[in-house]
Amino acid sequence: MDNDDGDMNTALMVDGNAVAGQLEQIFGRDMTMTVARCAGCARDAAMGALLAFIRGPGVVLRCPACQNSIARIVETPTAIYLEARGAAYLRMAPQP
Amino acid sequence: MAGLISRGFLGRRRPAEVEDRLPPGQYLVTDFPVLSAGPTPHTPLDQWSFTIDGLVKSPVSWSWDAFKKLATETYKVDISCVTKWTKLDTKWLGVSVDTLLEAVQVDPMGRFVMAYSDGGYTTNLPLAEMVKGQAFVAYQFDDKPLEPVHGGPARLVVPHLYFWKSAKWIRGLRLMERNQPGFWESLGYHIHGDPWKEERYSGD
Amino acid sequence: MVQPALEWQAGTVTAIRPETRQTKSFTFALPKWMAHRPGQHYDVRLTAPDGYRTERSYSIASPPEQVGELELSVELIPDGEVSPYLHDVLMLGDQLEMRGPIGGYFVWDVAIGGPLLLVGGGSGVVPLMAMLRHRAAKHATLPARLLYSSRSADDVIYRDELDSLAASDPTFALFYTFTREPPVGWTGYRRRIDGAMLGEVIKPFDKRARVYVCGPTLLVEAVANALVQMELPIEQIRTERFGPTGT
């Protein structure tokens, strides 16, 4: 797509880099290089490369290949929720 | 930790002249923010349908052409998003859920509704809060066809609850026996979502 | 080695420099500065007296060799919430809550090697500039190219520095493209980045290129798709989407 006036929703989309700080708070380490295997299409992607929808009530991280939801994060004043049923697994280096 | 107060940062507006129309903790916006959980679906209208199923005597579906022939009403309502923005006097045209329900016979056990959308989004509501003019399926906003980024071709609008309940890209309503949590309700958001009671999160 | 916990700290503004009419660079002194990797960012947080809070992420413009301080370059978004505050209210000596450095995916340093192709649009050039400044500080000679898309000549951030770098470093090549108003007499690219343009710029590097793409989401999507179509191995492409263009 070479048109800036293309779908605003796509234009607003970012990627896992945008939630890297949030993920680091949750996991205690950088997660952008962690590989997520999509439970839907079995493709691998670094979490920094996952598509991210961040402007709503929570964050939704999606597979760049099939757009399936891989993980969701909600922060409330009293809790952080993480759901990652869309990941067959997360694969990361042993603690650096 | 209290954190630093940023010198000269005033945050968002709660103007005195509309103070009584803003639910607690909300701020006034005059644009129409775009928030989504996923990419914009693009179902061609000749493949679009709207269905009422679940605990009904027999499910019913409308094609886009049939849906457009249903009686419509105009609405002017205030909408509040759980992310704290409120927009006043939004104008819509759509079909009331009352009109849609005339086409089905709801089982007495069907006291709750799961609204479901293209892209997999869901949200749950009590049936009693969708009738008597409280909810509608809109396909025009501000006298123009509803844009895809705002949920077009058609979205649910339930103005008395937080706007995450007003499912974009809606494709149907499923009548159910129990109040099962939808997409955000199953991840920390309030099962009901009344902005005037500030029911943002489960446990509120 | 255990990573230090990511925590908020109060950075103090020590310098403000306009780069273009829409972009300013802010230099901060941090109580707990730590060397970052080029491409990383900091999260910035504003808190209003009533407790209202909002956060944004800004890429680090300075190289880690600029020890003890941090430079962020921020584009003014006219209807924005945070960038107007930074541009119009923040003064020397003010404090800004920030945490970082953040990110391990969109990073490059000389140890990773080249040849290096950087593709940026608008403020997407900021993390790429950190990479180039780091490369220069290390006197690296691995080949590097920057393809930088801007609306007009007035919108090119770091113009003088980039032109100087291109003039003085034979291993660095610079390509501008202008999408709205090219400079008078411009004979270079004058359109949005597309496959043909990328093909020309990447030619000497061919399939060995390590590519970093940053900027508005639609630009990143278009460039990444074109690179994949050129059969560049996907492991050699790193992307960072900034969201919508500012006006």
C-alpha cells in the first residue's frame, strides 16, 4: 500500500516494539527478541515484529502472517492481565 | 510511588459547562478517536449478513439489502469509552434491537446476549438492556455511511454502557442463558460496564 | 548478568534544539544513565495534577558513545497530547519522567555488521540516526546506506549532519526522496518509496543487506512487503512501525 490515506486503522497499527517497556515490566527482561509461534498458522515471529493494536482498552498482539490474536494485555489500577492462548509457545534465550 | 507531577501539564478537559454530562473520570473529546483490537475487516456487502441465533425458536438472518429495508430511527446520544474519552451528541441512523427481535422468538432462558463481529470480537450484554430503545445497529454516522474505521458497514451502539460494548463490524447477536464474558470482559474489564457507576474493571 | 529492573526516573532537560519546523531535539541528564544500543527507545510519562497520566515512546537519537546524556528527537503532532507539551511547555531545567533503554529487536551496532541499509520516513529516521552516529563514532567502514523519505527539504531532520557524513565518509551513501515538495532543481527521487526505488538503492548490497525500516506504519508495510518480494531473507529485515504520519 503506497497511499497515506489508506485505512486509518492499519495506519494506527504499530508493533511489539511499542509495548516493549510494558512487556519488560511483566517478564523482567526484554521480550522483543522472544519468538512466538502462532497457534493458528504455526509461523514464528519475534515479539518485536508482532502487529500491535494499542489504542483500545488493552493491547492485542497479532501474528504478522495470519493476524490471529497471539497475546492480549490489560492493565487495570490493581492488576495486569496477560492472555497468550494464541501462542503455541514463546521461545527465548536462557537468561542473558 | 506518587511520581512526578509534570510542570504545566494540564491533562484533558472536563469543561464546566458540560460537567454534568460527563460520567465520573471521563474527559471531553470533540474528534472521534479510533480504537481497535485488530485490523479493519472488509467483508463485501454481498457477503455480509446479520444473524440472531442461540436461544431462539429459529435463527434469522438478513442480507445487507434486506437489512437496509428494515425500519430505522435517528439517534443523538453521548458515548463514553473506558479509555476515558466522552463524545457528546453523536448522531446515528440505525435499526433498533427491538425491531430486530420482532423477527425471532426468544427462549425464556435467553436472558443474555453475546454480540459477535467480523474479526472475532465479542461482547456480552443483558437482553433487558438492549430493548426499549437502549440499543441499535447503526449504519450511518453523522448523516454519512458508517466508515470502516468506525465499524462500518454496521456496528452495535449501546450508549448507556462503555463503548467497548458497542461492537464494531457486528454480524450477529447470540441469545444465551448465562452472562458469559466477551473479549474484554474475560480479561479484566467489568461484566456490565455502566459509566455512571464507573464500572470499568471487574471488581469495581 | 541480571538486567537491571526497568524503572521510572526523572530526566532533566539540559538542552533543546530545533531540528526542523516540526521537530526538536531534547537532551536529558539522567540520574541512572546507562549505555543503550542504537535503535532503542525510552518511554516518557506525563502526570497532571489530578493524577491523569499518559505515556509515549521516543527513539533515542544519540549514540551510546555520548556518555552520560540522552537525546530524543520529537516530532510535533498538532492535535497530539504529549508532543505539544514537549515542544511548547518543557523548558531547560524541567524534569521529565522516563524509563529505558527499551528494546532488543530493533537494534544495530557495529558488532552485528553489514552491509547496512537503513530506510526511514519522517521521524522514523531518529533511531536510524543513532545507528549512524554510533557507526561514525566507531569509525566503522562497513558499507551503509540511508534511504530517507520526507515531505520537503524543510522536513529533513539532521540534514546538515547527514550531508556532512555523506561528503566525508566514502563508505556511507545517502538517498533522499521527497513526497510533496522537492527542493528547487532536485534531480533525485521524488515519490513515496516503492519497490523500484528500493531495488536501485539496495543493488550493491543485494541479498546480503541487513535492513532496518522505521517510520509511519504504511511506509514500513510497503517497504517490508517490497523487500520480501525481492526475496531478501526475512531474518535480515527489522521493522519499527511508528503508527500514523503526523498530518
